[in-house]
Amino acid sequence: MIRFATSEDTPRIAELVLVILKDMELSILEKADDQLVLTALEEAMEDPDYRYGYHRGLVNDVDGEVAGIAFGFFASEEETIDESFEKAFSKYGLTDQSLFSEQESFAGEWYLDLLCVDETYRGQGIGSELLTAVQQFAAKSGASVIGLCVDHRNEKAKQLYEKEGFKIVGEQVLSDHPYHHMQKQLPSYV
């Protein structure tokens, strides 16, 4: 069942976000252990303006378990959406730290920042259900274009997005990894 994330979901959401951060090999992970990153993520998630604030998230709930998550934002918000994480991290003596140093979104799009399915639930359509729900949510929020980045090494995800109608519109390097930037025109959902 797709539903909005709640405050009670934040520990599980933080674990799934950390999976993606590790896949991206972010430099911040060299400066802090997993538990510190999880703690900072959970604290920041209480802020509705944070990139992974639970207010922004959708979860795919399978029998009461968070099986997958999706988070996104309008490109115009990207400049400020990590401030709460940086504040949480600085409480632990790690100042001048940010998760992302590069701009990920393209102007004018609603950006699907993260879609992650717990490995226990992969191959069951959880990601596809989240992707459909995210597109509907973005369109209802006023977006006409949804964008995302997919790592060149993740051919399976790229194929899923292509199957859903996303097209490569650019290339980016994020945290020293090459990514395809993909977009899709959204239908109006009323």
C-alpha cells in the first residue's frame, strides 16, 4: 500500500536513505560512522523542508513494513533543502558538511531524488508502484515535468525508467560518478 511517510517511519527511512548514500559513495561517509549519519538523518527528517523530511516522502507499506521509499522536490527548492541535515550534523562537531555538493535537478522540474526498495522486497513491483505514485503526486503538486538521475552502473533502474517513459536529456557527474539525467512529461491528474 502506498501512503505518505510518518514520523514513526523515520528510523526505517533513514536506513534506506543510507543504502543510497553508500551506493553514491559520498565523501561525508568517510568522516562519520553509519550510526552518526542515521542519527543526523532522523533528526533532520522532522523538518518538513528537508530533502528527506518525512513530510515529503511516500512509502510502500507491505504488511506494516516499510518496503520502499520515494522522495522528491521542486528544482527551485534544491538550494535550501539540506540546511536541517547540516545543522543536525554540526551538533556532533562535523561542521561544513553537506550530503551533496553538486546541483542534481534541472530547472523547472520536479526532481525524484530517491527511490529505494529494501532488498528483501526487490523484484515484487514495489519500485514500480512507488514510481507511479510519485508521478501522480508530482503532477497533483503542479509539476509538468519529472526528472531524476540514474547511475550509469544501474542499467536495471535505467530500463525501469525508460519503460515508464523517461528519456535521457543530459549527463551529470555527481560525487565523481557519471549519471544519466532523465525526464518525463507528466499528464495532468485532477
